[in-house]
Amino acid sequence: MTPDERDLKHSDVLYDYIKFHLGLYIATPAGLAIVAAALGVAEQSSFRNGMIALAAIYFAAGLHASWTIARYVNVSWEADRNWADFGKQASSCLRRLIHHYLYWLGLFFGLGGLVWPW
């Protein structure tokens, strides 16, 4: 595999990864809203509070993700940045914490709003 083919494969994997996570972050609140409506709890303050917490957490995670990606997309593509540099940033524990565990924390608050009175 040539370096150009490898870079193209990396960009395809990154594109699929971003689409998958965007789908999760977009579909989760909508799915919770449908479940809340079906259970008749959509108007309860506990559900609204859970969704507000979920939205705030997801906003923070999305903001960090956009800054992370923008450092590699919104630069001159002739610059000496490569996939190894991106890989180091992408595999950092802080990035994983922010982009992955905040999803689960937001889901915890969203589901908590469905079942626990606040």
C-alpha cells in the first residue's frame, strides 16, 4: 500500500468514525424524547432537567471534538502535519475521556430524567 493509499484509507476510517459518533449524539436525545413521550413523562421537570444536563454535556463534548478536528482540517494541507501527529492527539486519554465518557455521562442524565424524580 502506497503512502497516499494509506492516507486515503485513514481518512475514510476517520470519516466513518465521525459519522457514527455524530449519529449517536444526534439520535440519543431524539430517542429519549420519543421514549419520554410514550411513557408520559416528557412534561415532567425531571425529564427536562435531565435533557438540559444531557445537552450541556453533549455541547461540551462536541465543542472539544470540533477543536480537535479543526486543528488538522483548518490548516494548510501543504504543511508538514501527518497522520502520526493526528494519531497521537486522537489516542490521548483526555480526548477519549471527553469524547466518549461524556457521551455516557449525558446518557446517564437523560435516562435519569426518565426514571428518577428530581
